[in-house]
Amino acid sequence: MPGAPCFAPSAFIFDGLMRPARLSRTLHRWLALVLGVQALLWVVSGFYMVVVDLDFIHGDPLVRNLTTPPPRVSEWLPFSEVRARHGGIEQIRIKGLPGSAVPLYELATRNGIVLVDAVTGEQISPLAERRVATLAQQYYAGRGKLERLTLLVTEAPLEIQGRPLPLWRADFDDWLATTLYIHPDSGELVTRRHRFWRWFDVFWMLHIMDYDERTDVNNNLLRIITTVSLILAASGLWLVYFSFRRVRA
Amino acid sequence: MRTMRILHKWLGLIVGVQLLVWTLSGLVFALLDHHQVTAQHSIRKSPKPVLGAETRLREPDDWLGAYEGAALRDISLVPLAGDWIYRVRLTDRTELRRAEDGSPMKVDATLASRLAEDLYAGAGRLRRIDLQTETLEARDAEGPVWRATFDDADATSLYFSAADGRLVAARNDTWRLFDIFWMLHTMDYQGRDNFNNPLVILVATGALWLGISGGLLLFRSFRPGELNLVARWRKQRSGASP
């Protein structure tokens, strides 16, 4: 198309008022130049998020045995006996755990979680490493092998930010690079991560433009860029109007 | 490049309005304070009560016979509105029993009101309590819920599970506004949360091609020298005053 877009503000506005088609085009080109990369990142990351099934991202097909009923036994320790032996109890739960032949008492106390054999009354938390390895394999529904088991004590990786430590990290050698996080006292599966979740997280970071914590949707960078992008999108629509009118004329 | 131009133009026509809606709703998300949206400030954070030695406990052995044949998941002894109760989770439902005598109990309107007033941290007062079976606001909860409505400025509502009295959602007008734009953003006009729906996938595919074609066109649309703003500015000035 002929004619250089005017650059001086006064001429720009004058030209825009006289020839709105020109203004919409100029606006759209220059805003696209400035915002193009982010606009492209938005559609690419948005595309990934809508196309990949969210349940798969959450790792639902990767795990099993998430609830295990407490095994039936003829006799177990009464709740009152458990209360007498432990202090600062905020909650008592009787439950099962994969691989356990007996029901277990899980106590939430002021000092954290305590796990007790409900038949003998013996405390089994924190769980032994071998026990955690067995648990990890029982939670895991994939075909890989348990590659590494690490107790995280001081530093939580970004992918489980906000969760209290310590936690066991169980890495599997499958193509999804599955990781299960297991509570060292309760033996519960806390969360799971895999390759596509990690990509999702990166795309999410790019989508909300919070490059540190990946959680703050109210950051100023996002606010400013989104505002200007609104003009980009609006000018594009405006341009669509003119570009179709021209064909008819 | 002509193909790209036609593609960009037609996709702009078809996807353009939704792209504008996405940008606008994205701006709303960025502007609305997320803490306000989650309504967490309306929930009181009080220390959890400790199970005292004087609390009377009727052991599950005495009443567990009632669940003969049912598939048990777990039994928890938990505090609820100042009392201790057993929460019996079965695979298909949850039931509550008083800790002191093991008798069954239900979360009725009175208990739900007590729970709401105990947990609410705002300036308003409880105005209504009603049982709802299908709600958009507490859509993550399973089964019926009690809705407790407060008369504060942001019209806060707390939702409690009718099965076990647990707080399942906290909503206010900021969240309600957010949620309308969330629906527009996910293009799930029924459940609002499913962003894997066919419509949004279709439109997002269009938007992806709009972006790619736009990027390619952008490369071609600028002439060499046009991006050198300083030189153009100088030229314009010298041209204006010969």
C-alpha cells in the first residue's frame, strides 16, 4: 500500500481523523511491532492450555490407589487410648495405606502429623525410606521404574511452591519424567508432576507474565501490556471493517 | 504472502471479536485484586481446638455395625462448631456422628448458621441460610450445600457442605464479576470451568493462525528505514522548515 504513515503526532491525528482506515492500519502495525511477541506468546500458550486435557495435566492417569480403605481387623486400639498417648491432637483419622495390612491412626497434632499402627499402637512416622519407596510404586500407575527417592528438607522446587516441607520426591524414569511427592509422616500422595505439567506451568508463566513466582495475576507489567493489547485487538477489528469494505467498493 | 494476508483478514473477521473478549477479560483479571476475588479475607483464621481429655468419646466399635456391608473409606474425629464429631466417609456418601454418644447427626440450618457465624470475618451480618442442590458459585462441591449470605458491601456468601459441614466456597461480588469474565475467557458458557471444550479449541486454533500470519505479515509490512524513527523525525523536521 502506498504512502508512508505519518509520524509527527499532529499529522498522525489529523491524518487519522481524515482517513480512519489509514489510522487503524498504522495503529495496528505499530502496536503489533511493539506487542507482537507477547501477543504471539498469549495465543501459543493459550492454545496449549486449551488443547491439552486438564485432567491429564493434573496427572490423573499417572496415579492409582489414592484411597485405601482401612483393613478390617478384629480389634484396634480405641480412640481414647490414642488420645491418652499423644498430646495436642487437632484431629484423629483412622485410615488405610497401600501395602499396609493393618488400619492406621493418622493424628494431626500441634507438632505435625503422627502415624500410628492402630493394632499395636506403635508409632511408624516418619516413614522409613523403604516404606516410602514401596508407597511410591503403589501410587504410580505408569510403566517406568522408580529412579530416585529424595527427602526434600530445606528447599522446595518451584513446581511445589507453597507446600510445607519435608516431602519425599520420587522420580520415575518414564518418558513423562513423572515425579510423585509423598508426605513423610502420613504417607499420603501430596501431588504429582510430569513433563506436560511443567510445560503448562511455563506457558502459564508466559500467559500471566509473572516470571518469578508464576502466580501473581495482578502484576503491573501484565496490566500495562494487556491494556495496550486491547487497543491492538480493537484496531485490528476496526481494520477488518475497512478491509472488507474496500473489497466491496 | 498473499495467502497470509487473506488468512489474516478472514481470521480477523471470524476470531477477532473473541480475541477482543479475551484481551478485555484478561485485563479484568489483571485489574481485579486476586485476594479480593478469592474472599479469603472473609474467613476467620482461628487456631484449631485441641482434643481434651475430658471430651467424652463413644468408640466406633459401638456403632460401626450400622455400616455393615458399606464400603468404608475412613473415619475422622474432628471439631465442628465447638463439638467433636466422627466423620464417617463411605465411598458413596459421608455421615456424621456425635463423638459423645455416637448418635447420627445432620448439618441442619441451625448448625449451618453457627458454622457460618463462627467462620465469617467480615463486617456484615448473616441474613439468609438456604439449602442449594445445584449452584454455579459452589460448583466444585459434591452434593447439596448450605449457602450463608451476609449483608456486607461485597455481598459475601459462605458455602458449607450439607453432608459434613465443611466450608466449600467463599464468594463475593468481586468474584461474581470475575467469574462472568472467566466464562467469557474459557468460552464454557455452562460450567464456566472447562477450558478444554471444542468451541474454545476451535477458536484458539484460529487465533493461533491469526497470530502466526500476523507475525509473518509484520515482517513484510515494514520497509527498510521505516523503523529508524530518529532519521524519519529529522527528515520530517527539515521538510517542514525548508
